Amino acid sequence: MADSSLRVRPRVWIGFAIWLAYILIVFGVQSVSGVPYDEWGDSGANLFLGAGVSLIVATLLLAVTASVLGWWRPALFDDARSRHRWPIVAPILLAIVAVFTLTLTDWSAYDGAFFAASLVLLLVGFTEEMTARGLMVVALRSRLSEVWVWFLSSAAFGLMHFMNFFLGQDLVPTIQQVGSAFAIGTVFYILRRTTGTLIWAMILHALWAFSVFAVGHGTPNPLAQSVGLLQMVIGILAIVFVWFTFRSVRVGARGE
């Protein structure tokens, strides 16, 4: 990645500053809404005010930030990707589980307003990926090895979810959510490394977040309990598989 093609030279501290600003802005907007985290699913209005507005604001600000820095291309596309492509098995498995989860959803519990508000949640695929595995990755790669890029970006992604404790979620499930997010974040990192673009990770992230939220609305399907277990298994596999993604090959190079 040539720094001369960017408006602002990538620095590690810039990545963490963007990450912290994202957390503060999202937390601030969600706090002002007055809707506790555990009441988002009660109505379309609660969901839109509690989560949707903050995602819209974050989307706009991240787009402005990427434009001002001139980091759009390196945030979305890699010049070099993983030499080994087979670790993409982990993201594929997560996509399958997401589709399976959608089949377990009680769609009869959705009204028009709630469904519309749910669609806004798809923006989380852009906001969280652009923050943790987009702009932060660009910043981290300016100085650190790819191992540290994976670990720090995935840890930052996991810690994003600790804000839910301050929004009303209990401490134990919040800590579990942070750990789970680190593992699932590794799945998204693998998808970026194996495809050479963040776009597919954004799409999978949006699908996954939507499916997990959707299945919890209405009357729970007994099989929905298996989703958490499948997620844990895939997360563990991803942490094992990720070690095979650190060696790179130029995008467009032939062979493995």
C-alpha cells in the first residue's frame, strides 16, 4: 500500500481514535434515545430509536472519515491476500448457520414497522466492519505484522460490544458477548484475507447480525438454542484457521 496515494498517512493511533470515536458516538446516540438495550425488541419504534438512528449516524460519519483520510480503497480492498484460501470454510459455515437461523424465525411476530426497523440493522455490517476491519486494519498495517492486525482488530471488535453493559445488559452476558464477538470477528477477518476485500465480510456480518436478532423476536423455536452452540464451534474453528491466513500472495497472483 503506497502512502503517497492517501491523503493522510496511516498511523496506529488514528485507527484506535476512530474506534473510540465510533463507540462514544454510538453509545451517546443510543443513550439519548432512552431505550434500554433489553427493550429494543419490544417494538419497531424502540428498535429504530435504540439502534437504527445510531447506525445511520455512524454510517454517515464513517463515510466522511474514510473520504477525508482517503482510505476508502485500502479499507475495502487488499493488495495481498491469504496464500491459503481454504480457511474460508469458517465464513461459509457461518453463512449457512445464518440462513438456518432465519428459517427458525417467528416471522408472524413481525409487523411492518418492526420489519422496517430490522432492515436498518443491516447497516451494522458496514459500520462495525468499516471501523474494526476497515479503517483500523489500514492503521494497524502501517506498523504491525498481520498477526497483530488480526488480534488487535478482533479484540477491538469484541470490546465494542461492552457498551451494551452500560445500555442495560447484565454483566455476565455482556462478557460472553465480547468473547463471542472476538471469535466471530475472526471469521470476518478470515473472509477479508481469503477474498481480498472487506465487502463480503460486510455482507456476512449484516446477514449474521440480522439473523441472530430476528430469531430472538416472537415465539422462540426450540432449535434456536443450537445457534449459540454452532456459533461457538465456528468461532473456535476460526481461531485455529486464522493462523493459516497470515502468509500473503499478491492479489491476482497465480497458484497457492
